[in-house]
Amino acid sequence: MVSFSRKLFAMLLTLLSISSLEGFCNRKRALDYPKPNFKFLHPKGLTVWYPTLPEVKKIEIKIYVNRLNGPYDISLSTSTISDKKFIATDDNAFIRIRDHLKSDIIFYYGGNNCSVIGHSFTVKDSSPIYTKAAKETKPDKLEGEVKLLEAIINDLHSNCSNATTVSNHLFLNFRPASANLDPQQLKMYTLKELQRKLPKMDWKTVLVRAFYYNDGVGFEVNTVLNKLKALQMFKALARYTVTDLDQQSGIEDDDDDESSPIIFHGKAAAGKPNP
């Protein structure tokens, strides 16, 4: 009962405002004014623009949908001018093909001066319906979401593998013929191999460093998320050449190359390279 009373009160208030509007503003002939321009958005949304007029400071556009009276279905108001146009938008307006729109356009000139014109038309099959563009995500927000996703994946990966930490390290299961490459040369060798085997990854950005590890090459990537992404993508290749270095525990080192930047021998391989 209370809800019905509120609706009735809102309807009466709207009707009163309409009647006061009709008496307060001078009604003009629509033929003497430009027509409003409607842009319909899918699945919902409406943008109306109207050319600026001399001395007009603000406009309101009140629209009935498929009826001629009662409270307005859509009410737009703007004093902002862009490219010599008043532009107003309702993101929640739901307009369909063959809907009949009756609108009152009110022009405010400042003070108590205003005028109103009427306009009506039916949305035709040929009327352009625009797909609403997805809102752009701000870079800072996107970066925060990526970091949050990384933390979640890190926790899940740690729990599933029963490990205390998850590194950013991967393992390439072969090494260059020369075992005397310095760290920068080894990084460049690894970069070329990764680009050749998995060109979809931006390895120039992702790869941080490379180091000799057992009978292959260990390398570090910039994030855990990129590590897991690379592992998934390498699984789809016919020859699985890159694996998780965290899972290399117990692999014997078959060459005692003490000149390697990082060397693990036997069970010591269970440790991880220093950051």
C-alpha cells in the first residue's frame, strides 16, 4: 500500500510539473526550429544532440515512449556545449525498433525565460543502432588487477604444489654448445631460442636473465603470471622444451662448471637461484 501511494504521489508530482512547465514556458512552432538528433545504442542507451541556439544556456529533453501523456519515460538535461552542440546521454534508456517517441524540448535563456517545442517520430527499421563501445580500462587500474591476479595465482600454485614459494624461473632443457658464455651472451642465446620456439610471447619484455643450470639453461621471467602463461603455451607444442624450474628438484648436474653464474649439484638443485 505504501509503495502504491509513493508511485501515485510521484505521478501526480510529475503531472503537476508538466502542467506548470506548459504554463511557464512559451510553446513555439517546431517547424521554426531544428530537429533533435537521436543516437540509439545497443543493448541500451540513448544520446541526443541539438545544435546551439542564440542565447540558449541550457536545454532539457523529456521523452514519452509509446504514449502521449503521463510521466516522462526519459528526461535529459545539459548545459554543456561540445562542437557547437548540446549533447545529453542516458545510459539506461531502452529504445527498440518501431517505438514511438514524443518529446518536449525546453530551451532556457537565463532568468525565468524559456520556451518549449514538441517533436515526435517512430524509430524505423532503417534507423541506425550503434553498439555501445566497451569502457576503456585505465592503465593504473589494469595494472592493479594484473598484480592482484598474480597474487591469487601465486597462492593457488603454492597450495597446489605444497611449496612455500613460487619463483619466476623456468628451465630450457638444452644449452648452447659453448659453456663459456657470459651472462649477457647467455641471455641473448636464450632470448633467440625462446623467440624461435614461442614467438607469441614478448620475450624482450618478459625475459629478465639466464643462467646455466644442470644440463640446460635456467631463466627468469618478469612475473609469475607470465611464467604460468609460458608453461601453458609450451605444453601445446609438439616438443615440450621449457618446464618449471621449481620442479627440477634432485636433477643431477653432469658438468662441474664452476664458472657458471649459478650452479646446483645433486640435491642442492632443490634450491632456487638468488634474485
